[in-house]
Amino acid sequence: MAALARSLQMRGHEVVIFGIADIEERVRAAGIEFHRIGAEDYPRGTLQRLDDRMARLKGLAALRFTLKRVKHLMRMVLRDGPQAVRTVGIDALLVDEADFAGNVADYLGLPWISIALLPPLVPDDRFPPFWLGWQAGEDPFSRLRNRVAMRLLSKMASPILRQVNRQRRAWGLKPHRTPEDLLSPLAQITQLPEALEFQLRGDKPAGLHYTGPFVHAQQRPEVKFPWERLDGRPLIYASLGTFQNGSETIFRTIAEACAGLDAQLLLSLGGGLDPAKLGKLAGAPLVVRFAPQLEILKRAALVITHAGINTVLESLAEGVPLVAVPLGNDQPGVAARVKAHGAGVVVSRHWLNPGRLRTAVERVLHEERYRDAAQDLKRAIRQFHGPDRAAHLIEQVLKLRSI
């Protein structure tokens, strides 16, 4: 969101990000105005505590914990949001789809746009919900399966929707009936490139706009890295992101799978583990707490990832193929899109072992079709600068003029 805010600033707009205490420093360092909300519920250190717990969860447990987090965040946003927006004097809101500030905009009579940082919630039964790893389809079975899955998602999210509607009634607003009702009636803008979306016949849903990765490289904090330890062999970069990176077992499995290959393995722990705690690993990989990901991807031959959308988009923007081991939340849906476009191989976490992972790594390293597909996606992604494309769309929808 800071990258999007920066593009809007460069086009002459005043932008403020509302958020909890733990993100303030990073937002201000990016040169974006910040307004804190949730001071009582989210004191400094809360985000790290929640992320540490998330790092130990996978699959359905991770999704349930995420929904619980969303519910608590929703309560705070609906309570603190109206006064915060009045205080700053906002003219329009850009709302993360995982947030509920669109209700605040409705209450205050402000225009608002949904921003999908994850794969978008698509109200079309040809598309599976974002948290499932199967392919899209137009046949009757696929459509039925997707409708059933959406009903399950609605059921899991029903406690959240009930609380939202309780507040909407108190504000004199019409209650929502489905998760799709939480989307902006004006537009839905996603950082997912259209080239990576499932390719189906017919028009995409009205109001849904694909852009590209929300990245401004200059906004990334500097990360010290031992460049001199890269030895010139093909580089395999492995990362489980910053939320679900607490599994020693998976990092050890990656090391065993890559040991003995004619390649160098770089493990980035994302702050979830201390490199010293892992001790000696098979194949003696280079292990760091954090890596300068955008620079590393320019040198990588392959990325092993949990299929977090940011790592996937940044890898494909450099034309690097992937081996995906989705752990939960939106990751199965992201991995399914990578597989659909032939830019990588998906290994189920349920069947993960060094042998299966090694087979996948060797396929992607040695079969040109994966790199060719990743290069095709690179060319498509680079047609647009994601934040600038999104900013232009926002101006069109809200009828704003840039400088």
C-alpha cells in the first residue's frame, strides 16, 4: 500500500495511511503520512506477537487464525475509523479487501475503492475462492465445486459479517448478505497481473481491474548481505516470507533436497528463526535472517517459496521460475495460478519430503519450459508499472486530476 501511496503522491495527491503502531515507522520511512488507529487494541509489539503465532500454523488452522485476526481488526476499524477519517479530512478511501473500512466510507458518505493485495475475490463461479489450490473451470463440476467452496467461506466468515451488519444497522445502513457485498460498488483493483490470472473465455467481472506488483524498489529498507559468499553457481533462493516462516522442518527439508545439486542454495529466514538455531544443514547452504530480495531475484535461477503473493510476483517480474509449497491462506490459490501458466511446480505440504522436493527442483532447473513461461510472464508484467497503473485507474474512477 505504501508503493501505491507513493505513486499517488507523485501524481500530486495527498495520501495518508491509517494503521496500527507497529507499521508507523515503515510508512513514515517511505515518505507517506501516517495516522494511527487502534492504540488500545494494538500497542507496539502486537504485530510481531501475532506473526510469531501465525508462523507456526498451516492449512485450515492458519485460515481460522487469520479469520480471527480479521474479526478483531474489523471491530477496531469500525469503532475508530469514523473519527480518524473525520480528523484527517479524507475525500476518498482505498480499502484493502482484507479490511472493513468500506463500511466506514459508506457511513460517512465517501467514495471508496477495493484494493486486492491478495488474489481478488471474484464473484464468478468459474473461479475457486482464493484460499483453494485447484484450477478454474467452466464445466458444470468446476462451477458446482466453486459454489460449494464459496458457501463454506461465507459460513466461516459469518461471525464477522454478523458483527459488520450489527454496526451497519446502528449506522442506518443496509446490511450485507454475502462476502461479495463487502466489495466497492465503484471498482476493485488488484495487484495481480491479468497475465497470471486464470485464463477463461468471456469477459471478466465488471469493475475488476488487474494491474501488477505494487513495488517501489527505493522504498525497501537496506539489508546487509554477504555478497562475497555467492560462489557463481546457479542460485536457488528459498524463502517462506515473513508470516509463516517458523518451521525448522521445512527449511531443513529444503536444504536436504538441494544438497549435492550443481547449484548454491540461499535460505532467507524472514526473521522467523535465528540462523544459529538451525545449526549445520545438509549441503552447507548460505543462511541469512533477511535477504535483499529484489536484488537476489535478479541473480536467481530458481525460487523455492510458500507461494506468498509478493515473493511470487517479484520472482515472475524477473522471469524466475518457482517451486511452490503453499502453507495456507491465499497461497494455494497463488500457487494454482503459477501452475496454470507453467511457470513452476507445486509440491503439497502434506506430501513434502526431500525426495519429492528435489525432483521438483531438478525439473524446474533443467526443463526450459518453466523458465520460458516465467519469461513470458515477466514481459507481460513489465508492460505496466503496477502502482502507477493502479493510481491512473483510481483517478479515472474517482474523476481526479493528476498534476
